[in-house]
Amino acid sequence: MRKPAADGLYIVGKPFVVAIAILVSSAAGANDDLMSAARRLFKPIPSMVPAVKDNPITHEKITLGKSLFFDPRLSASEVISCNTCHNVGMGGVDAGPTSIGHRWQQGTRRAPTVFNAVFNVAQFWDGRAADLKAQAAGPIQAGVEMNATPDRVLSTLNSMTEYVVMFSKAFPNDAAPVTFANFAKAIEAFEATLITPAAPFDQYLEGDGYALSDHQKAGLKLFIEKGCSSCHNGINVGGQDYFPFGVIERPAANLLPRDDRGRFALTKNLSDEYVFRSAPLRNVALRSPYFHSGQVWSLKQAVGVMSEVQLGIKLSDKETDEIVAFLNSLTGQFPKIDYPILPTRTNVTPRPSLDK
């Protein structure tokens, strides 16, 4: 966890300090030193689907979760699905700064990516959901998003025999398998498969010194030395802890709206004002616009903003380009996802509703 220092900054973790020491130790064997430093701070995305707590992943559960993820009939309007805001064809996000939900309402934050989300310490920008199943239960009930209720979801699912059969196969030990909790578990199982291994950076961490270009290696070295990795580290290159947005100076009002006070809304602790979970940087080059407010469309500009407001430094144009080059090496291989043929509605399936 982060610890406040006397000057208001945050003490970085021991692995970060050790990595810095390795980089400045000697000029000889610079490539080996850089790889050693990187391995202390980061881990490659695995090629196998990870296990998740209290939810064994099975083929039947994944198949069900995939259909639920793509089915817009689970929203009140029957227009919005999970994929609407977490589009798997666009890096796991949607096209705009903040998502458009029920009755064209605009959300207040940028939709986080669904890819590699299973590796985050918690879900949402403020970490209010402990895991993916808790996250799956949120947007479907939010009035500004899908505007449904658990009862409506269950009525929709129970109205289609094919869904009932799919739930029975996915949860064979449950006497009544079609439950809202199982709905969330199935979506979590599918989302756990949305991982993107084998990025050039992963190959580099696994020992291939030629996986990164010299330009990208220079960017990685800067990313560590300048302090970016003190917040953006671990398997997801971020997403592991919470930090203030504006450690050194307050960002512009359009980047940090005054009415969005981050984790403070959750914890009510003044120390959590404008504190957010650090953004995971996997596939970041595919996910503009940036930040929780979704107001910066250029990755180069985003790097510049972060260096100034988080680290208190002004990067040169060359340094910024090198860090951006490194960030491009974080784009992995995406799973092939075929759009599912969804169960057919029946006469008792709830009709679309645009009520508030």
C-alpha cells in the first residue's frame, strides 16, 4: 500500500529502488541491467487463463458468460450490453471520453478496459468492486448505464429455455442455477479469458533481448528512472494500487473535475480526495482518450501531463517519444472472439423499457 511521506509525496516500493540501483550501477552490461531491473518491477502476462477466487473457470461457464456479456436484452432498453462500453474490438473500451448509457445519459468517468482486468487489485477507477463478479453486478443496475434490476435480469434469463439450460450446465451442483450471483460469476469467467499475452515487452521480460527496439529500451529505461514505474508496475503495468491524480500539481479542471473526488466518495477519508487506482498500461496505445475523465486523445500528451503533475518534471520531446515507444511495446496478442448467437426471446421475455 502507498504511505504518505512528510512532504506530501508517496514513498516508492523497495523493488523500484532496487531497480534504480541496478540501472545506475555500471555502464557495462547495460542491456542485462535493464532487463534485470525490469524483471524486478514487472511480470509477463501468462498465456493461460488465470484462476479467480471462489469461481472455478469451466468451459460451460465461459460460454454462458460470453453470451451474457454480448446480450443487450439484459439492459432495460435492450440496447446496451457489457460490450457496448467495453468493446472487445476496440481495446476493451468504447469510443468516447465517457460512456453513453440509458436514455442517452453520459457517465462521469472513462470506461476502464476489460482486457487483463482480472489482474487488477480491484475494479473501477475507485476500486469499489473487489473482483470482476462484483464489477459485473454494478453497471447492469446503474440508472445511468444499463438501468436494469436483478429481478428483471432473472425474468429475462428464465424466459428463454436455452439460457436455463446453459446455466444448468455451467452450475451443475445448484438446484436453482439461474441466480443473479451466478450471472455475475459467469461474466467473470468469460472476462478472465480476456488476456493479451506475448506483447514485445512480455517477450523481453522472458529473456528475448531483441524483442524491444533500442528506441523502446531507451523508453523503458526512462520509464523506470524518471519514476513512472513507482505507480505503474506489476503484471498489468499499473492497476495495483491507489494514488492521487496530481501529486506535484493539480491537473487542469477538465482533466480532474472538482465534483469527482475519487476514492473519497467510497472511503470518506480526506486523504483519499482525488485518489484513483493507477491505470493499467497494457494495450494503452489502443485506448485513447486517456485518464478517468477521458479528455486527452494523444498518448504523447498523456505522458507529458503525467510527468508534470505526478513527477514534477518536464520531459524533452525526445524523452517523451521514447517513453511512448516503450508504451507501444505493451500491446499484446488479443484472443479471437466470435460474436455469439444468442438465445431466442419468447412471448414472456420482458419488453424494452425506456422509463427512467
